[in-house]
Amino acid sequence: MSKKKAHHGLSTMAIHGGADPRKAGDPVAPPLVQSVNYLQEIGTGAGLKYTRYGNTPNSERLQRRLALLEGAEASLVLGSGMGATACAMLALLRPGDHLLASAYIYGGTFKLFTEEFVRHGIDVTLVDPLEPRAWRKRLRKETRAIFIESPVNPTCRVLDMRPISYLTKEVGLALVVDSTFASPVNFRPIEHGADVVIHSATKYLNGHHDSMAGVVCGTEPYIQEVLHKMMVWGQAPDPFAMWLLERGMKTLDVRVRRQNDNAMRIANWCADRKEIKRVHYPGLSDHPDHEVARAMLDGFGGMMAIELTGGGKAADKFLRRLKLFQHAPSLGGVDSLVCEPRYTSHAAMTSEERTRLGIPDGFLRLSIGIEDADDIIADIELALK
Ligand SMILES: *Cc1c(COP(=O)(O)O)cnc(C)c1O
């Protein structure tokens, strides 16, 4: 699991990183070892292998590879993105500790922090990350960590990590970044001062809508702590899920670059349509975080949102007419998907509350796939008519 000097490009590492040297007769595609347990030596506890311990062949190679991609010392693959977030934070926080978390976070993370952690004696303050000096103002002597997600779901805001990492270094806090929306192709938070990187590998890393996993990256001793949490809270992934993740990751770089290109073209096209009131995409020069995105990201990503001029009614009609876009939650895969936050991630809020957050009725989140951009645009054009 330890850090090797990254002397290869990202695409090469996504295919070969962390693999052992091979010899004649070895398979080219990495084998799936669908075994929970392994034979053990007699007279010693050393070398005990078990799937929930994260030390089986399908997990170890993948963990080395993900650490290389993020520029971390070590990484751990878990059963889901939520499992990764839960174990990552439990490894950092004790009862009596205080967590500063961005208010713009995934719905499941929000529940974990505000319903579960609070019940276990961990105090959580939600912070508007766009308010100047917001983090510093809410700092307490019990504060242990800052948690952010960037780019933000579903508004595609991009947070400037520079002032935040300056603060966490000055005060000695852990800076945790959920980087799911970007993937390591577009954003590597450790290069910008993060201590811990989390992914829902269910999204871009797997990329094919067919397996669930999560990743935590950080220092070697910290990842050992996260491993301990995974073992006792039971958040380990199945070997087959890891095999699918490893297979999906081989095309990570080409997929994400294609999604970046497709989304940029689609965002530009949508920006000229009168049926679309607003396009949220950090690659557009009128996006409020365009300059921040240029400083933080290597690509603007495959996630975008549009606001239909006709509001909620127009959204209903639009969704029924789409043929290529599938109406489904989740994101980051090869198929283009669309979802409506008013019925999914933000269903618990009133229409007014959502509007205040920048998610009015008629707001649609698009996860752009790798289909031909012309076909995706034609699909949107027909559905708008
Ligand atoms: C989906 C998602 C998660 C949760 O991941 P699962 O794999 O569904 O558990 C966490 N954070 C973000 C930003 C996500 O999009």
C-alpha cells in the first residue's frame, strides 16, 4: 500500500499501476479471486487473509493503484461511497470532537453527519463554503477536521481549496475532500493541500453503472485506522465488485476526457437555447466559479445542470420526450442520465427552500455519458420542442 514514485502518466497508471511483474503464462486480464478466506500457515497468526480485512489479491492491487492515481501514500477500497465516508470520518473523530462540514454535500453524507454522528457525541457545524472567512469564524478548540465536497452536487459549484487548506495547515486540522464528481483525472485534492480524499467509486471510477464501492486515500498510518473501522463496522467490498472496479478503471482516463469534451459542447449548445433559462457548467466563462475551476481542475467534468424556462411542468414534458437520456439517479457512467433533485436528493425541502439553494423547479441534473455528442444534443433538441 505504500507510495511509489509516480513515473507514469495517469492513463498508464489506471491500467498498470500497483500490479506485480508478470511472467509467461500469466493471464493478461487480472483474475477474479472469488474467495472469502485463504489457507493459513500453522503456528503463526501472520499472513491471515480475509476479504473483510482488505488484504486479498483483488483489493491490494487496486489499493496501490488508487493511491498512485491520487498521489497518496495509501488507499483503502470499501463497500460503498457511504461506507468510505463513514469509516474515514470515524477514524478521525472521537466523541466530544467537532466537525466543520460544507453545507453543500451529498444527501447521504448530510444524514450521516447530522443524524448519526451527532447521536455519537460528535458535534457538526454546517458552513456555507461561499461565505468569506466562514470556516475560521466557526472554528472551536474541539474542531478536528473540515469536510468539503467539490465540485458540488447538483449546482456544479467549485470550491476554492486554497484558503481552506491554508487554515487547516495553520491550525492543524485534517482536510477531507469528497472528490467523487471530478475523479482523479480532473482533480487530485492532495495536490491542493487535502489530507484525505474520498470517492464513491460507484460513479466515475467504475463508470459502467454495475458495481458499488468507495475509496479513502491518505497517509499510511491513517489508512490503517480506516482499515480498522472497515473491519469492525463491516464495510468491506466483495471481490467481484473490486474486479469490476479494476476493469472499469482501465478506461477511466479516456472515459472522463470524452465526458469533459461532450459536456463542454452540450453546455455551449444549451446556453444558446431560449427554452433553457440557465446552464450550470464550470467550463462556461459565465459560471461563478469558472476561474476557481481553472485553478483547481484539469477538466471541467461530465456533470452539468440546466434550468428550463417553463419550470416544473416543462421538466415533466422534457423528461418524457427524452430517448437517449435515461431518467435515473447516480452518475458518472458511460450512459447519459438525467435526474430531478426536487424528487431525489432534495425531496425533503420545500420548493422555496430549494430555490434559495439555487435549485428551483425545472432544474435538471445531467450526467453526460460517452455517446456521440451530436446524438446527445439531438436528443435534448427534440425533447425541448
Ligand atoms: C453517490 C455519492 C456518494 C455515496 O456513494 P455510494 O457509492 O452511493 O455509497 C457520496 N458522495 C457523492 C458526492 C456521491 O455522488
